[in-house]
Amino acid sequence: MSLRGVIPPLATPFRADGALDLVSFEANLESLAAHDLAGFLVLGSNGEAASLDEEEKLALVAASRRLLPGRFLLVGTGMESTRGTAALTRKAADAGADAVLVLTPSYYKPRMTAEALRLHFEAVADASPVPVYLYSVPAFTGLPWPPGLAAALAAHPRVAGMKESSGDIALMGRLVASVPASFQVACGNAPVFYPALCVGAAGGVLAVANCAPRPTIALHRAFLAGDHARARLLQQALTPLAAAVTANYGVAGLKLAMDLAGLRGGHVRSPLLAAPPAALDELRPLLERANQAAS
Amino acid sequence: MSLRGVIPPLATPFRADGALDLVSFEANLESLAAHDLAGFLVLGSNGEAASLDEEEKLALVAASRRLLPGRFLLVGTGMESTRGTAALTRKAADAGADAVLVLTPSYYKPRMTAEALRLHFEAVADASPVPVYLYSVPAFTGLPWPPGLAAALAAHPRVAGMKESSGDIALMGRLVASVPASFQVACGNAPVFYPALCVGAAGGVLAVANCAPRPTIALHRAFLAGDHARARLLQQALTPLAAAVTANYGVAGLKLAMDLAGLRGGHVRSPLLAAPPAALDELRPLLERANQAAS
Amino acid sequence: MSLRGVIPPLATPFRADGALDLVSFEANLESLAAHDLAGFLVLGSNGEAASLDEEEKLALVAASRRLLPGRFLLVGTGMESTRGTAALTRKAADAGADAVLVLTPSYYKPRMTAEALRLHFEAVADASPVPVYLYSVPAFTGLPWPPGLAAALAAHPRVAGMKESSGDIALMGRLVASVPASFQVACGNAPVFYPALCVGAAGGVLAVANCAPRPTIALHRAFLAGDHARARLLQQALTPLAAAVTANYGVAGLKLAMDLAGLRGGHVRSPLLAAPPAALDELRPLLERANQAAS
Amino acid sequence: MSLRGVIPPLATPFRADGALDLVSFEANLESLAAHDLAGFLVLGSNGEAASLDEEEKLALVAASRRLLPGRFLLVGTGMESTRGTAALTRKAADAGADAVLVLTPSYYKPRMTAEALRLHFEAVADASPVPVYLYSVPAFTGLPWPPGLAAALAAHPRVAGMKESSGDIALMGRLVASVPASFQVACGNAPVFYPALCVGAAGGVLAVANCAPRPTIALHRAFLAGDHARARLLQQALTPLAAAVTANYGVAGLKLAMDLAGLRGGHVRSPLLAAPPAALDELRPLLERANQAAS
């Protein structure tokens, strides 16, 4: 149970009226469970965790646990307050999480110094019954990761690793070089998955693994096998799709791509907007190209 | 009941263990109620709303309503999701809010287009039993206010105004020029309170009004009286204090300054850190200077 | 001879082939000389100084000196190197500059600490035969002005003031409060000219004064006369024009507006592009509105 | 003659009084010429080109040409104006440049659209007697590279490639995938040299190659040989040195490191400041570590 490999940050399908669509979520789990994925992330950024209430969150964790017996279940539990994060962490563990992924609090950005973040993560890890993974995603939090923080937190017995989603490969290299080998760093930015592996990332927690698990897993395998030429080709085939379902269209694009891939993306929850109709025509060939590269 | 005048965004005192200190909150309300303030904001950024759970939030609203009969009570109800914001808005109105202040959702920054924000605010206003004020604070959200959005939303019968906290006076001028006179814009950035009034702001929702209500109110009165020289002097006396309790030390500094002013700042809630001990010696003369300017 | 009042940063007309059009420049000088302007800036950002060679620069200074006898002639002499700036400063003074305006060097941004900038400006001031004004324009340099630098440099006998073009009114207030009264700060951002005056700016060095000198001067006079209502109205009438000739279209827009105003804007020099044809139709009513507000 | 391999962006030594120290420059050339470098860049950012006048620039080109017969000599000729860049390009070619490296103009940042940059580069390439390489370094210009611009310019017969110094590996991957194989992209950011090669960079134009040519060349060779483990180790050994001579201390740090390496770094030219004395003690072990990794 680790970040070594490919982990999809599961999307959360909603109905047209914004209600949670647990049936579609479970259908997606059954479909994705057939793949050789290293684990599953529930309640990540792509899961619209910021728009879910606690009851919904725990229902998603429970469903995931029930449908994914024996699989590595990582659960996003970051809240703005330390006490809120600790409380949700305990509830997620009770609901079956194998480990939690804790986002940097970011509302009071100018105050989120390395010291404030260190104390926050340590308090959460102290309270957590399960391993804790750190999570940095500056595109959403507006907060760069402070140099040295991962190394400081790696000393905590329950801090097990990190998801780094900025896509800054120099940072990824520095992170990996600064922590013990037991501290795993996952890449959370699909357009740099291959170079992240080159500089020492353990694996990837990648939105694109929801809609294109095969080529994403194939990239990781090619890298492990030392087949850099194939890994680079798979990266080039994945990048346009990955950019479309994150930078260009965001979660709404990811959900469309899941529909195209035979899963159930469902609606996004407001304030997110549905992707424009033209997105479907744009995504279809990108998805095909990614899948063909893996065959 | 309007934004015309000075409104303190009430701080939320916590005990050393992080528990809500409602007794101190109520003591502060009684103290501040003696001043000629245009109203009171509960659950704003300075109230650490991001770190409170719903039960705590509603307790603060109920206490404020009880202790401030007949006074304008504005309540922050912004959540990341539209449905969550609408739900909290209704509960806040039930608990006694005269109006709500709705922060821009900001987690999915790249997706928060003017269109997404417009639909969000309209849905919240549709659902709200009370007037809705828009709230933009890019220092915390990382989201600039889209030009034209205030004018578009001013057409909604329940959108009554806006709190603009970026401190961008060109934006303040453009906002005021773009909306009908009935749509009030409050300045949420104390170091530019006086110039904001010059270009048409109705008033100010200012952290510094918690610890130095007299000079803040005096500035507004001097402006209304056409005494620009005095308004400018009061601004110069307030600015260093305002910078200290926001940019330099944040909410922790504000709470120290409240202690100095005879109120009960209390502790901050983690992940915020207490201000360093030296802050007290820095804040004392700044507070004195601000108060002397008003005498 | 001071920054007290309105100073146009003169545009530099070019021919279609990119050659300097000194004849048009001189025609503009004669036209603008009829207005009650506090002075004239040659070789500023709006003068495309970055695209001129030294010979062209000195020809523009000499022409300005010849056609503006007895008027305050301010000349932009900032280069990336200290020695280059000092050398050009001396040549500009020899060619008739009454004072120089020295832009922050900015190529090595991460190295341009307050200390590096202070030593740069002091060395230039030591070498200058004429008063030196500091110049900060972060939109072009990417360099924020370090707090405290103006106060430190104000101690130099030949540093006379500053042009602050960020439009940050809190910064303007802090600057004015930090320097002796003899150190004048000019606003270089037309949409905040009136509030800048309110917080203590001495005057404005404003692109819009090239194409709409009357309303710009009228705003300053209304402020001096204590007629804040009129100053605010003039500001509201000037802002859309000012935004169009800076933020929207840049120098190319300014030149079109000068053509509309009966001056000779001429072409821009590549890599700047001509404004689109539609800009003319957009600028005409903005110019008319600004001029009508002054009548 | 190409970017395939390692190219040092030569530092420009100055005397204590700021005068050009051509003797030291030539001594460095002789020393570096002994290494298996793919070429040499004169007048790059690390060469303090922004602080040199034209006469100095051409003297450096002429000296380089004389001392580096038969070697690939790349010369930085970017100026703010298109005509200035074209003129310097021709003079550099006359003085012996094999190719030129043209920096994005950046003063009028908001106007430097993809279209403006495309026309600028095309005009320079039209005027150039030698191959033109594009150069993007957002840390200094504040200008991100527009997607699609390299592909558009690759169609010009004299545009041969690009130096990409942002360190954004996703961008590097996209660039390489968007241009024909004949268009070479060099990495200009040493901490990501190895991952840049992985995603398709042809080579590196790297400051660290001035003071540590052996490990930099060794990294490239290890990559060419398919020895990814060694390449990654060399990267990890080079990164701290590279960060110190760029991000931490800049050109002044690079010059100290050159002194340590037996070259003649010389002084920086003002407004750059000398590195603090402690930098020497910090750089020595970093340089040793980098060199040991190559042995």
C-alpha cells in the first residue's frame, strides 16, 4: 500500500440537480477496479471535495471501502482548520481509509508560513490513526510549497509521503533528494508524469487515470522497465488529454472524458460550470490517441 | 441599514485549546455596541469563518442578534459550493442576519470565470430571504474581481452591494461608476479607506474598527463633513495600525490589538499562529497614535 | 520647476518605416506648450525610450529644450547599468534637461534588492549635474517598489522626488508619509490621479495629458481649489480614456488619441504593433467625454 | 554546429571600477576551450549583456571568434526594438557569430502578444545573415512564452531553435512535440537539465557549465548513453551548485564559483552587487561535490 504506481483521484458524479450520484460513483469504482492501479483517491480536488458536506464525504469513503476490498484507499481530509482536519481524518479512518491526503490550508495565505504548515501537519498526524500524505496544489491553493517542509515532516512516524501537483520538476527533484527513501512523493500533474518519474517520483495521482487508466499505467510500466523511449511517447500521447481535462476544462472536462471512456462522469456541482458542447468533439480524438499509444 | 459608515468585521475569540469562546465574543459585542457603528459583520475573514463549523457559526449569529437588537447585522455565508452557500444563507437569516456577505468561491480558481461567479451569486440571491452583499478579497482567494460583474449582479433585486477588499482604488472607482447609486460599495482595506471614500465608497468594513473604532468613525465623519485635511491625517494615523493588524500580523495581531484596547481578542485557531510577543510592543504605540488622532 | 501639476510623458512619433519623426514631435511640443502644464517628460515609457538609440534620445532632448524655453524639462535616462545611466544623465543635462527621471533597472529582477537599487540611484545622483527623480513602473519592470527606499534616497541632496506608476494608492500614501515635504511624489497612473492627490501626490505625469491636457489640468485645479465633487467627476470622465490609452491599447492607442486630438501621434516602433482600426471608434467618444467634462 | 550538447553562457569579467576586463575573458575562453563543449554563448544573461554597450559587446564577440576558431559561437543580440536587434545581429555576424540568440523584448509586457513577438522574430530572422535561436527567460523578462509561437517560427528558414530557461518541463515537452526535429530546443535551467533531456531537449545552455563543465558534460553523455541512473545522480550533484550560482546569488555567485574553479570571474557591473563573503564558503563544497560526481 503505497504511492508506487498510478492512482486515480476519483471524480464525484452529481445529478442534474446537484445531488450526489452515489450509484454512478459505485459503477465507476467497479469499472476502475479492473485495472492494475496502485490505489484510489477519494475526496481529492478532482472529486470536488471542496463542494461536498461531511455526510456526503463519508458516504463516498464507505462506498469506496466496500467496493474496493484489499485495495489501497487514500482519502482527502484537508480542511481549513487543524481541528476540522483532525476530526475528518479520524472519521475517514473509521470509514475505511487506509491513509489520508492532507491539503495545505490556504485561506490565510500570508500567514501560512512553513512553521504554521509544519505545526498543522504534525497536529493532524498526531491525531491520525492512519498514515498521512501531504498535498500541495498551488493552482488551487495559491500557496507554493516551502522548501524544507517535506524533509522536516518526514521525521514524523505517521507522515508517509506527499502528492506534489505544481508540476515543477525542479521542486520534485529537490523534494525527492531531501527525504528518506521511505517517504514517497507522487506526481499530481499528468503532463510531467514521465519526467517526474525520471527525477524520482514514486508514482502518480493523476486525473487522467480516471478516463485513460491503460496508457497512464503503461507509462509507469515502461519507465520501470527502463524503456524510456516508450515512456516518452506515452507521455506525449497523454499530455494533450491531460491538459484538456485539467488546465483547459477542469473537472467538467474530466467528467466528459469519463463519459467517452464508458464511465459515468455525471454533472459537476455549481459553481463549476458544465463544459461547452464542443469539448466532447475535442476530447474524443485526444482520448483515442492516448489509448492507441498504449496498445 | 446599509454599508454607509463603519462596520467592524468581528473577531472570533477562542480559548487556548481552540474552543469557541462565546463569552468573550459577547463581551466584545457589548463594548462595541456603544460606538456609532453602521453595523456589525459576523463570520468574515477576520472572524476566522474558514475555521468554524456550522454550529459555531450559527451560535455566533444568534449571540450577535440577541446582543445587538435593532443594529444592522451582516453575516458571512460564503462556502465553496453554491448549494452550501444558499443553505447557510437561509440558516443565517433564520438566526437573525439582516443581510449576508457572500465571498467568491475560489478553490477552482481557473474555472471561476465571470460567468461562473455570476450564476453562483444569482443562485444564492434567489435563495436568500435577505439582501446579499458580494465580497471580494483577492489576498485570501487569489481571485481578482472580474470587471463588469458587479454591474451585472446589481440588476438582481436582492443584491444590495459589495465589500471590495483588494485595496485597488482604480477598481473601486470603476465599480462605483458602474453600478446604480442604490448599490453600495464598502471598502474592506483600511489603508485606503479615505481615498476609497473620495472615489465613492459608501463606507468601510475594516478590521481596525474592532480595536480602534473611534478614529475609524472619525475619519468617515471628517470625510462626510468635507474636512479632507482631517480625514487625510486620520488615515495617516490609522494606516500603520491597520497594516500591523492585517498585512504584518493578520488576525493574531488584530486580537492582540483588541486586548490592548480593552476588548477580549482571545486566541486564534490553528493553523493560524499566535503573534510573537514583540508584536504587543509594536502595536501599543500604533494604537495610541490612532486614538490620539481622533481626539 | 517641480512635479506640482500635470506633466505629459511625451510620445515619440515614428514614420511608417520606423524612423524617428522629429518634425511631428516638434509640432506636438508647440501644440502642448500652449497649455498650463507643469513641465514635460521626454524619454519616458510612453516615449518608447526603450526602443530609441542614444543619438535619437539626445535629438529629442535638444528639440524639446529648444522649443520649450523656460519650461521644466524632465528627461528619462534610466539604463540597465549604473554607468550607462550616469553617462546618459550627464549627456541629457548637457542637452538641456532640467532634471532626470531614472527608472529602476530591472533585468536582473531577483537581484534588484532595496540595497542594490539604493546604491544604483545614489551613484547616478552623485554623477548627475541636475536633480534626479526616481521612477517605478512595475507593469513594465515587474519590480515592486521596496518600502523605505524613497525615504532613504530622499536624504541625497540631488534626489528630488519620484514618479510612482503602479497605481497602488496605499503605497502612494505610505511614500508621501515617509519623505520630507520637499520630496515630491508624482502619480504616473491616470485612473487614480484624483485619489493620489487626496493622499498627498504633488501632481501627475500622465499619458492622457498628451491627448487630453485640458481635463487633466482641470482635475488638478479642482483638487487645489478644494472642489472634490468636480475633481471626482473629472476623474470619472478621464478614467475610460486613460485606461484605453494605457491598459487596453498602450502607446499605439495613445498615438491614435493624439491624432484625434489634433496632434501627430505617428506610428509606433516595432515590436509594438499598431492599434486595430476599431480603436479609433472606441477612442473618439472617450476623448470627447473627457474634454466635455472640463468645459 | 548546433545546440546538441553543453554550451556555457560565458560570464563577462569586469574590473573593480566596472571596466570591461577583456584579458580575463580571454583567459576563460582558453581554459573552457579545452572541454568538449558544443559551443559558446557570448552576451547572454549571465554575460551581463544588459549592462554592456555596443562597443563592448562587439569586442567580446571578436575576442571569442579569434580564440575559438572552428567552434560554434552563439551571440546574444536581443534589444528592445526590432530595428536595434536586427542591427546588432548583423554586426555580431560580421564580427564572427555563427548564430544569434534573440531574447524576447519585454519592456512593454502587456503588448508583447504572440503576434507581436512573432513579427519581431520574423523581422530579425529576415535581416539576419546567420541562424537565429529564440530565447525565453521569464525570470528576467517577466514574460511567459506563448504556446504555439515556436511552432509558428520554426517555419522560417533561418529560425533554427530555441533556448528555454523557465525550467517548466511541461512547456519543454510541449515545445519539443510542436516543432520539427530540425528545430532544436536547449534547456537554459540547470536544475532540470536531465529531465529536459528526457522529454526531448537537444542540450543545455547552462551557467554552471562555466564553473563546472566536466559534470555538466558528463550528465549529457550519461543521458546519451542511456545511463539514466548516472544522469540522475549527476543532476542531483549539480543542482545545489546550479541553484547557488543562479537563484541564490546570481551572476555574482557564478563569478565566485569561476574563481574557485580556476577561472577569472572578476567583478560584476553595478547595479549588480558582489556576493557576500560567506558565499565562497557555501560554493566551495557544492563545486567539489559536483566535480566528484563526474569522476
